[in-house]
Amino acid sequence: MQPSSVRTAGGVGPRILFLAEGATLAHVARPFVLAEGLAGNGYEVLFACPEDYSWVARGAEFRVANLQSQPAAIFAARLRKGAPLYDEKTLAGYVEDDLALLDREQPDVVIGDFRISLAVSARLRNVPYVNVCDAYWSPELPLDPPLPSLPLTRMLPISLASVLFRAFSGIGLKLHALPMERLRARYGLPSLGHDLRLCYTDADLRLFANFPALFPAAGPSDRSAFVGPVEWSPRATAEIPVIPGEGPRVYVTMGSSGDPAVLASLLPVLAAEGCRSYVATAGKPLPGGVPLHAAHVADYLPGREMCAGADLVVCNGGSPTTNQALMHGTPVLGIASNMDQFLNMRAIERYGAGRTIRADRVDAGAVRVALRDLLSGDGYRRRAGDLAASVDSRGPSRILAHHVDALLRRHDRTAAARID
């Protein structure tokens, strides 16, 4: 991997500043993998993340800085209520923090993962901005918003809740975009048309961390491309026991944003179906009274090894874990609650590599039906294998480097044209 000819004053390669938002672990782990790939290959890397997630970057061979971020618990609470994920005051504070970092570090490129304030701060400093995001939020794709789990869906039949959601979702999505629109107006930037997809993905270059085969309509353009699935895995802290028996191996992880309460419906069925379950709780306590027959439970498990050795992965349907499973040819059962997860699982179901259960409707019967379907025959595994075979052999870091260098050359030409 050879970096661009751009050089900083010290004679090293381009200086790349990563800003990892602390909404969930995934938004820190994903850019950290990319930062590791660029560091040591001629790029000078600085990685900024919230203190609560600093353990992800422990031992990094590049500089790590603290990044102020809304607590993950507040983000999760907003998500559960269906409220805008940030208010204007929070985003304005982000911009000031971003600007302080940009002014201090003088990067050649800034790369963010759900640090949506960079759509303002990077433009104010004329720093090329790369947004690592998911293709299902691409403004190039039509948005047909699925009904997420909301207080409304817990009180009404899904059929009625769906009718109400379809009637008001357009207004609701515009309200979610309002804090970002107000922020842009505050700093004299043009409106994004109250398009939530643009609020989440606006950048000089949006890089989709997904399988291109799942989103064929999101083709590459001057402003967007696929970096491909990005795999992060915590290091194993202890030897993982081999659960005796010949039943299917199932890796269960609801992630840092998942609801551990769903395990009360899930784990008894896995045990009854003769599965050997490996459960990662992300440090959350298990619901009381959940049987742990033929199960190994830990705060974190090495996802790479778990996915590679599993017959099925059960998760919250979010792209980081589903991508990791599918990279190893393992089908997925997504127990989804928020819109992000439903959008991701919709594409996986359409491709034939997994199934979805609504988190607000999960019960033993639904789990049993999905489990038997996913583990019978080889249809789902074959389609998951097709996705695994489709991964670009260059890997996400090399792809990122290619796009960073192209962006720098384009930025230099634009700057030269302005001078002329």
C-alpha cells in the first residue's frame, strides 16, 4: 500500500484523523480496524474516541486522543423512544470539539464513523471528509422505512401500528433531520432538504462498510463507494471451552445496543433444540431464571473465531455482527429493534442469507420456527457462502487507502483551480 504523494511538514505520509462516535461499540471498532490498516503503511494516524471505549485502542501503534461524545446510554434511550438521536445543542458542542481537533492536528483527511457533526466542522476548515457508513442509508437508494420497535408497537397490533407509521413516517424522518438542519443554518451551510439519509451520510466521500452484493443499486460514484465489510474482534481473554455434544453451534451476541431481555425467549429454545450456545453479553447481566444448559456465557467472545466455527449467528441484526458472520459464510438470525437493524436485515433476507424476528414480538414459538428453518438444509448457508466469496481480496484498508489518495488528489486539483 503506497500512500499519496501528499506529505506533512515532517516528511511522513498524509495525516489521517479518525473520529469514532461513541453511540455504540461498533462505531468505534469499525474505524479502529481501518486506522490500524493505514498506520505503518506510510500514513500518519490519529484516532479519537470516547474514553468509555478507549480500551478498544489499547496497544495501538498510533496516537489515540479522547473525543467528547454523548453517552451511549442516552443514545440508546433516544433510539428506544424513536426520538432524534441528537439535539442541536449536543451537535453544536460536537462541532466545537471537532474544530479544536482539526485546528490542533491539521489533518490532510478526516474520517468519521457516525460523527455526523463532521459534515459541518470539516467543511468549515476545508478538510476532505470521508464518512464510513452503511449503504442502506445512501441517498442514492429509495428509502422505504421499516417499522421499528417503538412504544407504539408494544401497545398496538403490528398491522395497525404499520398503517400509522406509514402515514406519519415522512414527517417523523424530517423531524429527526431538524437538529442537523438547524446546526447547518447556524454555521451558514446550505440545507440538506431535511433528508435524514443525507444528515447521516453527507461527506466529500461516503464509504459503505457493507457487501456490495447486498446493495447492488448503490453503485459507486464520485461521492460514494464500497469499502466492504470491516471485521473487528476482541481478543480472547481465556480459553473457550468446547461444549460436548453434536448439536449445532450457535453464537449469540446482542451487542452493546441490544436488549438482553430477548435472551429469555431465545436461550431456552436453543437448549430445547439441542444447540450448543456461545453467548456474549457485552457486559450486561442475563435475565434471571434463564437456563444455561449446553451454553458458555462471557462478557465478550472473539467474534471472528465464533462466527467461523458456528452453524448460526444470532444477533440484533446490526451490520457489524451480520457482516462478520457472513464473511465466514455463516447465516444469521437478526432479532431487530431499531430502523438501522431492520434495514440491514431486509437486505440480508432478500439475498437469502438470514431471517429476522421483531424484538417486540420475539417469543419461543417465533424463535423455534426461525431456528429450524435456518438450520435445515443448506440454502441459507449457501447464500451466506456466496457473500463470503464476494469479498474484495484487497481488504477494506487497502480500499480505503485507494479512496483517500484519490480524494486528496481531487482536493488538491480543486484548490489549485480556485487559486488560478
